Amino acid sequence: MTDGSTRHLDDSFHVFDTTLRDGAQREGINLTVADKLTIARHLDDFGVGFIEGGWPGANPRDTEFFARAATELDLQHAQLVAFGATRRAGGRAAEDPQLAALVDSGAPVVTLVAKAHDRHVELALRTTLEENLEMVRDSVEFLRGRGRRVFIDCEHFFDGYRANREYALAVVRTAHLAGADVVVLCDTNGGMLPAGVHEIVADVLTGTGARLGIHAQDDTGCAVANTLAAVDAGATHVQCTANGYGERVGNANLFPVVGALEIKYDRRVLPPGRLAEMTRISHAIAEVVNLAPSTHQPYVGVSAFAHKAGLHASAIKVDPDLYQHIDPERVGNTMRMLVSDMAGRASVELKGKELGYDLSADRDLVGRVVAKVKEQELLGYTYEAADASFELLLRDEVQGDRARFFTLESWRAISEQQPGGRAGDEATVKLWAKGERIVATGEGNGPVDALDKALRAALERIYPQLAKLELVDYKVRILEGQHGTASRTRVLIESADGNASWSTVGVADNVIAASWRALEDAYTYTLLKAGLTPED
């Protein structure tokens, strides 16, 4: 395990990631050791300074992580951090098995959690305020004596400061004087607001002289703002988690914090070139924890630079910076134009350009596309979530006709309930392709799956390019109407070929007919994307 210390930026500011420990406490996340090693590699690739790996000695999985990290991780930028607690009350640090486990982990840096709230000391630790200070001092000195760099997390610090300012400051001073490199002020309950964080951090800095860090939970929705407020007040160490994962509603999100520091504060906290990897790293970590990436996450969400209103599009056509706070390429993201019934000419022109069509010289064509979009969306279609269907619509208007690789004669789907509760779903399609009449059937898990398999069986022989097509997501929405179960239905289908994904939409009076229309678009788009034309 390489600790990366000689290749990292200077030590004047720390980006400290605790996804593997605090982030793993999010409901729904359950990381294996292999998952943790993979995430650590992603975080190191991004360029954070410290990666907190977990609590060796207290958690067998974390103990295994540090053992495997020694041979399986080659960190280029980050140093690995082991997490633990100060020694037990009434004991000695030199005899404490948990502190020994932190040393045995091999991590060059240790973070110790310490109580900074007098009430927690007396009720949770069941010891005296004086003994708690001794626990901090003894533990820090022990680890420093074993060659470890030590950070202290002052748990419940802000609540403790408000309850007993002098004692909270005494904990910080004790840790600092014992040799802790950084004393981290933790908003453990997540109840602080930025103005209060700024005021308290500034006071602690003045009153103790310690180097301060900030650890903010997001229970008020202010974790990122609180982190930046602490930086404004003098903190030089920020603790975050990837995508804001964490207990309850989460922690300060690593990516908006780093984005703000690098772009808004002009502070170099990452190695050169790493900021442009931010969107990729965010999505890669989301895949490992098996959570869908947040589409509306600042900087890295797919909607972070998406524009829908026609007024915005008109301005962006002149200068993208008029409605974007940064160039999305700086963080590895892209601008997207959403086409909807709110679209104007500029939206369609920009979306066309994004798709490779220059529409600027044909005002009539743009007008027809705008009118068609608004007409279709009145029927229930949505193109902002179905780029592939919009591209087909646009292509139809540009080419003057529909690209047809096959012509439907009929389709039929049957759902049959069998004895014992088993269900059988079967579909038949009759169509023409390349002058040939084809009849094919398919069985599937539901009528739409059966319809897809029947269509695939009919066309794969003629169009082998369809072998890579995979339907990866399927959404149904009953549209507002006055006919109850007879209301119109919208279906969105996401397809992929192993390299990219795209979405298509269908609307009809029933779910299977709507699904057919979305499927037809998906197959047509796949063949066009493969470079075919109906004449091939």
C-alpha cells in the first residue's frame, strides 16, 4: 500500500473522504471489502488527500479491508486513515486493545473520535470531565509515539459548545497540545446553520490556536454550506462523503464542496486535471453502492446543466454562460437541451446541433418541429426524457419521411393465468421487412417482455445489429384524464447496447399499445445508430 504522501499537494488544506466509514452508514448501503477497495481506488483517482477506511479491531470487515489494502491498494494521491475512539475511561492508552488495533492496521493516519459535549461525557461515557480530557491526551500521545499522524473528531462539538463553551474549548486545546494535527469540529446531529458555524469556528480558532476541520451532517440541508462557512472562518480540513452518502439524510457532499473550493474559491485542493473527472467518479461510486446517481445533484447530475425553458435556450444560443454558473466540461459534465412543450425555436436549434443537425438556416423546418413537439406533448408524449424519440421526430422532419426498417401488419399479446398461480405471457407479431412477411412469437415475463422477444425473433436474423440491444428500464405512467381506467398511458423505455443508452416514449389508450410504440422507436433508433438505412 502506497500512502501517496510524497505525490499529494501541499499539506495546507485537506480534503478528507469518509465514504467508506460514515457514508457506509446510509440506509440501503452494504459494502463488501471488495466494494470498499474499489471505492478507495476511485477516490484516490479523484485526488482526495485522505480516505478513511473504517474501524479496524471493532469491525471484522474493516480489519480485513486494512489487511488487504496493504497489498491490493497502490494509492497515488491519498493517505489511508484508520478510525477509532479514545481509550476507555480508567485505563491506559498503552494497554488499550482498540488503540493497538489502529496501530496494527498499518494506516499512517488515525482519526480518533472524542467527546466534546459535557453531557455526553457524563451520561454516555459515564466518567468525569477531567478524565475525558485525560483520555484525549493519553490516546493522542500514544499514537504519536507510534509514529502515527492523528486527527481528533470532536463529536457533538457544536451542541457541546452551546451547552458549555469552556469545556468544549478545553477538549480542543487538550488534543492540540497533545499533538493532534487537526481538531475536527463535528456537527453530529446536523442541526447547525452556516452563520452559527462561522461564528463558532472563528471563536474556537482564536481561543485555541489549533488547526481546525469541519464534519457536517445534512439534517438541515446545510451540510455543504456549513462546510464552506467553516472554511470561510478558517478551517483547513473538510470531511465529506461521495454523493453525500451517510447516516440519516447524509453528510456534506464531496463533489459540491470540492467544486466550490476549486472553482469558486480558486483553491487548488486536487491534483491537476482531476476536477474534470468529478462526474465520472461520482457515477462510478454510485454504481458500486448500487444506488442510482442523483439526476439533480449539483455539478455532476445529468440535469445539472439541462435547460428546458425557451427563454433560457434563446440566451444560451447567444452565450451558454448566461444561464450556467460554470462550463460543465470543467467537472466532466455536459450541457443538455430538453425539448418539451415549453420549447421555442432556440431550444430546437440547440438540441438539433447537439444531435448533429444544423437547423439555423431553415426557419420553416424549426417551426414545424416546434409545432410537432407541442402537438405530441398535448397527447401525452414527453421528449425531455426520451432523446431517441425526439431525434427520430427531428429526423422525420429533416428527411421528409419516417425511417422504416419494418412495417407492422399486426401484433397480439396474451396473458394467461395457469393452475397453481403460474402466469404465461405470449406475443405474436406479423410484419414485413426487406420485402419478406415474417410471423414470430415470443414468451416472456409479462406481455411487454413477450412482445419484445417476439419482435427480436422476427428481426434479428435480418438485422444482426439488434443482438446487442438490451432493454434496461421500463416506466409506465397513467396520464391525467377523465376516464378512470380508460385514461391514456405513457411508457418510457431505456435501451442500451453496452456502450451507450437511450430512451424512447410511446403513448396510447392502453399500456401494451404504448409499449409497442416505444419499442418500435427503440428498434428503429438502434438500427439508425448502427449506421443502417432502410434501403440496406
